[in-house]
Amino acid sequence: RDEQEISPQLREKYLSISLDKAERLEELINEFFEITRYNLGAISIERERFDLALFCYQVAEDFYPEAEARGIDLKVNATEGDTVFADATKMARVLSNVIKNAVAYADPDSTISIDAHAKLDGAFKIEVTNQGREISPEHLKRIFEKFYREDDARATRQGGAGLGLAIAREIVAAHNGTIDATSENGVTRFVIDIPASK
């Protein structure tokens, strides 16, 4: 702004950096607002029936460009036509947060598997598996805590506020479900388990 003799190329570079920083700041602010809403009261769950396989494909689609840039293959394994009953919008946030984590830490030229299974009573399970950097046992114990950011933890690679997985856990809990993670021999797996609604 202050330098009058700056070249158009350098000006474009600085504008791009400013835009990136502004977008990142907006993302962090939105995360803070969201976790504040969850802290102020019970999460409102509005269930609807939806196709589990189609749901997984639609959420994964947002990550295809980033995954392809690193040679990562995103594979959805689910039976089309299996219908579940849950809050699709909020469950999309859960799955997005988990896939985002998997894409960030998967080895280049590897495969991320999204396996979804539904039961006749409407319960369902989604597993997201990637091969890459492990999560240590110490970090696994705290990975779903709000604002948890260990210097060596996977969650810090993208500069997040440590809220994504905490928000995922809150949404899953509101569905009376569970979300867990394991990480052994370079394979990390997140398991989202949602019971049938009563």
C-alpha cells in the first residue's frame, strides 16, 4: 500500500497473500462461532432420510481437487440405496472434518478409503482410513478435545484452531453416537458410529 514503485508482479503476490490470510482468518472465526453455539446449549438435530452412499460421494467430492494434486485416490465403498435417518447437514460437517484430516496427512500417491455401512434399523457406520503419518497414543487420547494443538500433532499441519474434530465429536454425540480414532503401522482410521434413532 505504501510503496509507490512496486512492480505489478510483486503487488499481485502481496494481494494473493493478503487474500489467503483473510480467508484463513474467516475460517477460524467461523469455527469459534460454531463451537460457541455448541457450548451455549444442546445441538439441534433435524433428522431426515438420505442415501448413505450418495451422501459420502457428495462430501468426498469437495476434496477431489486437493487429493488429485497429491496423487491421492479417494475411494467410497458403500451400497447405493441404503437409507439412513440422521441430520445430513451436520453429519456432512463431521465427515468433512475427518476427510480433511485424512487428505492433509495421507502419503502422496496413496488411497483414502471411505467405507459406509447401514443396518436395517437405520444405524450406520462410516470409516475413513488413510496411510501416512501416525498419531501417537498420547495425541489419540486428546485429539477430540477443544483447542487441542500439540506441536507434533496432525491437527496443526493446516494451522487449525483445534476445533474441527471437537465439533465432529459434539455432533456425533448429539446423535447418541461415537467417533474414535486408531493409528498403527502408518494406517490411521476414524470410525463414526451412529445408532438407530429412537
